[in-house]
Amino acid sequence: MADKGWDVASLAHDLHTGITPEGDTFGESMGEVVLYGTSFLTEADRTAIATYLMDKHEGG
């Protein structure tokens, strides 16, 4: 994911705003996840989720 501009900080930010590193927006169901869910989480919780997802994607 890092090769596509994703890292823990940007993914955590994207889970708050719904805007990707390329400036696009999450669509469809992921947009709803952000709008009705992850945008209400604390920054620490979004960072924890992003860390978990990045670790899983990197094979950790």
C-alpha cells in the first residue's frame, strides 16, 4: 500500500475525511463507513485501525 501513497498517517486521516492520497474520495459503501462510522472515532482509534490494516497488507 505504501507504493500507492498509503501509510499509517494518511490512512488514518483518510478514515476521518474520506479523501485518498490522490485527492479522490471513497465511494459507495466505504464512503458510508467513513460518513457514519470512522469519522466519529478518536484519532488514536483511527491510527490503531490504520496500523492494523497496513500491517495485514504488508504481511505482518
